Amino acid sequence: MKIIDIREETKPIKSNIRNAYIDFSKMTLSLVAVVTDVIRDGKPVIGYGFNSNGRYGQGALIRERFRPRLLEAEPASLLDVTGENLDPHKVWATMMSNEKPGGHGERSVAVGTIDMAVWDAVAKIEGKPLYQLLAERHGNGQANRKVFVYAAGGYYWPGQGLEGLKREMQSYLDRGYSVVKKKIGGASLKEDMARIETVLTLLGPGQQLAVDANGRFDIKTAVEYAKALSQYDLFWYEEAGDPLDYALQAELAQHYAKPMATGENLFSMQDARNLIRYGGMRPDRDWLQFDCALSYGCVEYLRTLDMLKENGWSPARCVPHGGHQMSLAIAAGLGLGGNESYPDLFQPYGGFPDGVKVDNGYVTLPELPGIGFEGKADLYAEMKALAG
């Protein structure tokens, strides 16, 4: 077998919203199709992938570096021991040939996008859901199809006001989410506290609010917010400062005893390891948000999970950023603590297969081959158009 083609298209996911750092009015992503010569049900097996919001499309890197390396490689060099399927680790190594260590920025997103499509193809060729394949190859053999999800929203947008925020958050609770998240740091502390208290009035027993500063704060402001936030029973206080400022994160832990979260903007096992070594993160309460689609894909995520285990962290403390089905599959197959969800934003790339509902903060994944993109009609329409 072999890869016949790799197709990429830059797609818009723009929204008239902003967080504390960026707006999303010109946001894009890369949609990728990895076409193989394996035939199932009379059609070639095609794996699909895309990158998460926040990092834009990666078309140039995919077309100029990573696609050519795979298509020029000897086909047998990309196969597993059976010779009948791709080996994601060999594919990854080929993509990263002639790449120097470090520089974990945009290239990690390009590789992660293709890696997603490769794993989708591999699981489809095996005729299994990806979560089951991961459980068998890298987990305890038994996937848990029931996965915790939280609703990410609460962005700043024109004319929103407290009533608009209230309506948005109530809609998430009405759809079965038990944890909702809103942005902070894009307004004054006083205004952010008013927004937080507005959401808290909606919450019932077993429901919580998480807040996210998107890396906006210096240490003084981060601590100021920590002191103000300590009065609330928040699910977490997320990404207070720059993602690579481990000293800030470690200092913040001295001022905020409740759960914190960070990691969505760390794009390699090495960066994740530095966070664990130097960031003051606490494995008994804090959360890690590494996103495979932005950080070299599932191959690198497996290395990150191994590193966490070596440092006394459970995979259950990982709740990835991104809101996509790839992370859902990893969560179900490898025992992560859950996944982010965007109920209304960045569609059709976020969300779940059609018919999957949130029940008291959890979804149950259907038994679809691969990642399960074919079960989401609006998303699969985009994918089929790319595959031709």
C-alpha cells in the first residue's frame, strides 16, 4: 500500500469575537486529506485532519516541506510490520527528517495536521474507531467511550453586555454542559469580576465556571487577578501569563491555591517537560491543555504522556485545547481527563458527530471507524469536497 496524494486547503473559521490577546476576524485553518490506495467498500481510504483554532492555516509549510517528503519517500518505508497499513511513527519521522531540534512553532501545527489525517487513515484501514486502536496499541486495551467535555465561550464581542453573556452561558447549561468557560483579561478587573458574577448566578449544584486569560498578564496583574478570583469556586484559572514564562506560572502557584490550567500553546514534549520541571504545576489539582493538532500530532502526544508518567502525572489531568474529535479519541483511548468543546464557534470543525448529546457534562462517542468525521455531516461535506 502507499499514500497516493496529500491535499491541503486553507479554510476560514472567522468569527467576530476576541479574547484578551487576539480577535478571530481573519482566523483560518488547514484542512488536509491523505489519500491511500487501500480500497474499502469500493472506495479509497482517505484520512482527514485539520489544525485547531488560534494558529491559522499552514498551507505553505505543508506544500513546501512536509507533503513532498512523504510523497517522495519509498512507500515501504512508511509501512508497519504487516506491510498493509501506515505506521504513524515512521510517517512522522519522515516528515521531520532534515529538521533541526527546537523551533517548535508553526511547523508543529503543520505536522500535527497531517498526523491527524494519518491516524484517521490507519484506524479506517484497521476498521476500528481510533479510540479503540489507541487503547489497544498504547493504552490498557479498553477504551472508555464516555468523555467529559466543557463548553468554551464567553469571548468579548460587540454589543454583548452582561445579558448577552448570560444568554450564551445559559444555552450551554441547557445543552447539558456542567462546566462552562469564559474569557478574562480583555476588560478591566472590575468589569471581569462583574462578568464572572453574572455567570455564577446561573450555576446550580455540580456546575462550575472556568476562566481563561489567554496569556495576557504580567506577574503583577496575574497575582492581582488570583487574589480576586480566590473568593470563587472556579473549575480553573487558565493561562494567566505568557505560555513560556514558567517562572511566572510557578510564582502564581504561591498566590492561587485553587486549580490552574495551561499548556495549549506549548507545542512539543520538550516544552511540556519544561512546564512540568519549572512551572510549579501541581499534579493533585492543576490541568494540562496540550493540543495534539498544534503540537506535532498524536505521535508526539504519546511521548508527552510518557514524560508525564515519568514525572508523576496522570493522563487524567490532561484536558486538551481545541474542541476537535481527534482529542476526543485520544481522551477515550488513553484515559485523558476530558476535552474542550466549542458548541457554537469555529464550525463545522468543532463539535461531535451528529446525534451525540452532552449529558451532565459527558458525551459518549459512537462506534465510527477512524476519528469519526464521517458522522458529522457538515464537516464531512467540506472534507469530501477537498478529497474530490
